[in-house]
Amino acid sequence: MNIKSLLLGSAAALAVVSGAQAADAIVAAEPEAVEYVRVCDAYGTGYFYIPGTETCLKIEGYIRFQVNAGRDASGTSDWDSFTRGNVQFTAKSDTEYGPLTGVIVLQTDADNASSQSSYLDSAYIDIAGFRAGLFYSWWDDGLSGETDSLASNSTLHNSIRYQYESGDFYAGISVDELEDSIHTGLGESANNVGIAAGIGGKAGAFSYQLIGGYDTDTSEGAIRGMGTVAIGPGTLGLAAAWASGPNAYFEESEWTVAAEYAIQATDKFKITPAVQYFANAKNGGQVGTISTVTDFTDVDIWKAGVTLDYQIVENFYAKASVQWQDRTVAVDDNTWSGYFRLQRAF
């Protein structure tokens, strides 16, 4: 065998090996297209499409740090601090009956590292004016400051509600389960029912609300009217409520009147002084507190305070509130309370 034959044989062998490797080569698969999150602008800002669906989702909430001050704010201490985390998920999609809405609000309060409570703050379904689930009633609405007490402490119920809306006007009726009412002295132990109704709206610079509620367990009811109007550098707010007896909707007193004036001092700073009078207050002492209520008394209460709101930067706020309360049962029966709050919204 000469050199020429050896070279030709080696070349043929290499060609065979190269052909086998080419035949067995692995072909990389085409990468799947990535579905990026799409903005959904049909329901306002902050919504995006859940990938693979036509449902729009919005995630929002806030982080709050607060220091409370007042007599025995925490045991024998006159001050106490706590932190709260709140997250709300809102899902919306179009149907032949209008938007189908679902809302879930999760909340955790931490008084300290070992004392924390997580709970479902709201969860409801809403379509074509009908709402069913756990949500706050119209009685949870109030004036903008921190002085007024215009409802019982329990304003969150499992309810079924219908609300008609047309422009700036609304009217509705709600059937509420009052199982968690605080009226242990009057019953309300389990599965009691309340009926609430309300109308409200806006007319130019004026807004108004008129609501009523009837507690079938106590056989007592309450009505409340509230209105605001823009005057000068701020907004004047007035409210009044009356109850036939302590009930799950209003228990603070037989009747009450409240007023405030929210002064928009600057674009970022608001000052809200307010005052409220309670005639024939509930037994148990301080209004706006949880207590066992059995009847109204002949005790009258005055309450006054001021709330300061300041926007530090966008989505970051500071609030300070100081409240004074005096009962007519004694010459020196008055209390002071207040808080300072920092809150970051997102």
C-alpha cells in the first residue's frame, strides 16, 4: 500500500463518520412564544389581563403604621402601636349583563411579633347591581374626619344587596346577617336578620345620603342622613341619626348630630375640625367603643376633635388626630385620645 492509497482510504473513512454524525444531529426546538402581561384599560388604571384569559385583575392595598394614645390604650399603658398590611384583589370581566366583579380583601394586624391577626376583610361578587358576600354596609360611610361615630361597631356583614345607579344617583336595599353583632345584652347570638335601605348621590358641589336599618332581633330601627357641600376653601359636612332603641345599625345614642369643616389648606395638607353631640347615650360609657348595650340612658355626651392629613409624596401619607369627649354624669368625666399614622398605598 502506497501513500496515495492510504490517504484516499482515510478520507473515505472520515466521510462515513461525518455522514453518520450529521444524520444523528439534534435539532433545537423553536422557543414557545412568551405571552407578556397586557394592560387592561377597560375598567380604569391598574388593571391587567390574567394571561390566557379575558379577565382583568387589579392588585392594590396599603401598609399602615400607627401609634395610639389615650387612657389605658393598651392595658395600663396610655399608648400603643400597631402595624397593618392590607391587600385587595379585584377581578372584572365582561358579560351580557355587564361587568362581573369579584373582590377579595385580606388584612393582617400586628400589635407585636407574637400578637397578630389575619382575616378576610371583604369578599363579594357583584353583577348588574346585585352584590353577595362579606362587605361593608352603607352604615360604614361617614364624614371625612375622625371625630364622628355614626354607626354601630359592626358594619361588616354577610349580605345580599341590590343597588340601582343612574349617573350621580343610587338607591338600594340590603338583607344582612347580624350574627356578629356586639349586642350581647340584647340577643344577636346567631343568624339574626337586618334590613337596610339607602339613597344617595351628588348634585354639583353637594353630596347626600339617607339610609335606614331595621334589626329584626331587637325589633328596633335607625335612620341617618348625611350631606356635604363645598364652601370656600373646604367642605362642610353635616350628619344626624336617630334610633328607636339600641340595634345593630346604630347603638351609640337615641339621637345625635355631627358637623365638620374639612379645610384644604394646600394641595397636600387638609385640616378637619369637627364636633358631635349624643343625646341619651348608650350604657357602658364611651361612644365609638365595643361594649354590652342593653338600653339608652339619660347621659349626654359631647365630642370634639381635629384631624390633620398630609401627603408626604405620591402614595405616602401622614395623619394625626386628637379627640376630646365629655359625659354629663360628672364634672370632670372627660377623656382625651388620638393617634399618629403613616400609610403607604399602592
